[in-house]
Amino acid sequence: MDKSKEIGLMDKNKLLEIFDYINERLKENQLQLEITIYGGSIMTMVYDNRPATKDIDCVFSETNFKLLENILNITKFTFNLSEDWINEEIKEPLKAILKEEKETYKTYSNLKILKPKAEQLLAMKILAARPEPAKDFVDAYILCKDLKITTKAELLDIFSEYIPLTFIRERQMNFIKYLGEDLGYDWE
């Protein structure tokens, strides 16, 4: 494999190392931070379904952003991470969310990591429904298995709990059909 493509990739251990490192820098600066992670970083850390992720989709709590930016830059340098290793673009799709249900993933002395409940994450994966190489389909498959979803009605109930059904378009409809097929169900 081309080594240049591996720069910045973060597996579960590296992600945990990075969060530990950030916690230490927060402690040194007497700063508390809450971060909510989404997407690939959750699938890598919680569901062990990905060997690695290239970025951390996240939202930060209100904090001293100048100090935080400095800590993130030091972290990027220390771990040889790519320029866009922190991705806050998740804020845009979050605007469609009816309710956000977070749970604590890990608590450090100065850092608390939150994640959305699996149901919310599944709804967000269906909303995104991006084609490969995005991992939305594989992630949705794993989440359906984890949540024991066997019918399209169950899936749509979960989706509508977090995102209005008016957001379902042809892309999401096809995504759901193929997801059902791969799970061994007819979700026409």
C-alpha cells in the first residue's frame, strides 16, 4: 500500500491515544472540553467495523477556541495527522435532526467524549446515503444488525424519530431498498 495514503489514518488505538493526548493538553491549560463524535470515528472505536478513519467528524462544546485551536494544532503535528483531521462539517446535516440523543462514550479528567445513540447514527447514515467510497452503506448495515432491524417499517420509524420523512428522496429510497436486500429482506 502507498505509505503516503496512510498518513493521518487513525485506528482505534491511535484515536484513543489522540484523545488521551488532548486530555493532557487540556489539563495543562485548565480547560474542560466536551466533544461529540460522529461517523467513521464512532464506527472505528465503538463498532470495530473499520480498521481506521481519516478524520474525526465532531462538534465541540463552547470553549476557549483560541486555546483549543492551539491544542489541536500541536496534536496534528505530534501525531502526523492530515490537515483536515478534524471535520466539523457534520454541523450541516445536524440541522435536519429533530432531536439529538447523545450518550457518554468516554470520560477523561478534562475531556468528555459523547456519541449519538445508534438509532440516531443510523438515521444520519440513511440521510447521507453517499455512494462508495463513503462507508454509509456498510455502517448502516452494521447498525441495522446491531439494532436487530428486520423490517422497512422499523427502519423508517427510527429514521422519522430523528429526521423528517420529507428528507427521503430517491437516493435514500434506493439506499434503503439495497440495505434490506443485503440484510436478506424485501424492502420494496
